Amino acid sequence: MRFLQSMLTALVNSPLRITGRLGRTPADDEQDIESALAAVMSAPGAVSSLIYAERFLGQVEALDADGLSALIRHIAATYDIDATALANAARHYGSEPDAGSLAQIATFAEPRWQELFRRLNGAENGTVRLVRLRERLQVIVNKDSDPAQSDAARIDAGLSALLRMWFNPGFLVLQPIDWSTPANILEKIIAYEAVHEITSWDALRARLAPEDRRCFAFFHPRMPEEPLIFVEVALTDHTPASIEDVLQIERQALSPDDASTAVFYSIS
């Protein structure tokens, strides 16, 4: 899947025009963002959906605060639940409670913008870009003066539900973190440490390099460079009297064979 996404990204960014069944891209026709959104939602196949999703996400990321607010209002007005269809489906289920009528309720009860987020998730780095988009949605939700506040709250609730599903613990991968881990990930370990601050690279090295120190992080397959949760462990031959004993930089490392205690001293 990642290979396909990378290939499509290269295709989208190519100076060559995409013709044939896909027709012209949003960029070719200089479509406004609402038309680009419609192209994502109406794309007939998986390949065209990914191409249009990549284009649309790029446009969204370029919006300023006012532009995003206007887009949120448009999405809420255009791709919301069809309340009439949902009410009819509910009445039908009330009189004929079978699998088909239940499926109709499920279909009509979901706002169409949920499908938009599913399609955007397929774009290159789509998951992390949606997480960043939700950060911007939260700004609107928490701003009483923004005319899109109510719409943003509803859309944010839907996106949040999808992210909870996509970040189900069963999808996460546990990986060791050590001093040989790429620097961009180590920088995030420093930045994300929420229990015992890491004040320098020397302090980080003292937690990762010695043979009696361990660190493990959960990653999502779609966000391989983003440690979501990580735990730091000290192997000792006794129960430390204080956290300072664990965090000191200048000390004699203990052979893991001599360790009798594993101290889980930080989870961030």
C-alpha cells in the first residue's frame, strides 16, 4: 500500500497531465477547493480517489484560519446526515426489523464527511496529516467567536471516532528505541517525554545507550516515525531509593545478567 501511495504521489506531482479515464486533475482546471472536495467524493475508483485526495489535502494545508473555517462550514452543510432519509429508514426498521433495514439505518446515520476522511487517509502520509488537521479543528472548536465552531465540533467528533478506530492498540507495533535509532525519532523522544524531562542529548544517551537501560515505543504502521507511547526501563540489582539514582548520567552500568529488578520509571 505504501508503494502504491508513493507511486501515486510521484504521478500527481509529475509535470505530465493525467488524461484518459481520470480526465483533468483539480490542478489542471484550477478548481477551487470546494470543487476539489467534490472530486474526492465523486472519484469512481481507488486510484482516482487517492490522486484527488492528495491534491485536496495539499489545498487544505495551505488554507489560513479563515479559509479553513469557511471550508468546515461548507463540508457540514454539504456532506451532513440526510435526516429525512434516516428518519424514513428508522420507521421502516420499526415496521420491518430485518438485516436490510438495519443496514439502511447504519448507512444514513453516518455523515458523508466520514467517507471523506477515509479517502483522505489513503493519501501519502494521510493519517498523520489528518491528525494535524484535527489539531486545527480543535482550535476552531475552542474559539467561541468562530462561526464554524458548532460545525467543527460535529466534524471533529466524527474524525475523532475514526482515529480511535485506526489507532486501536491491536494495530500498533512495539519497537525498541536505542542510541542507534534515527535522530528524528530521538528528537521526538526528547520532546514528548512527559514525566522526567530530558534536558540534553547526554541525558538522552544515558537513558538509551547503557546496556542496563531500555526504551520501547508503540508506532502506528502509517506513522512509522511518530512514537505514540513510549516506556523507559532501568535494569537494576535493587529498588532505587529515588529517581535521581535512575537518571544520573555519570554512573557504572550494570550487566543485564546481574539485574534483579526492572524499574518502569517513565511512560509518555
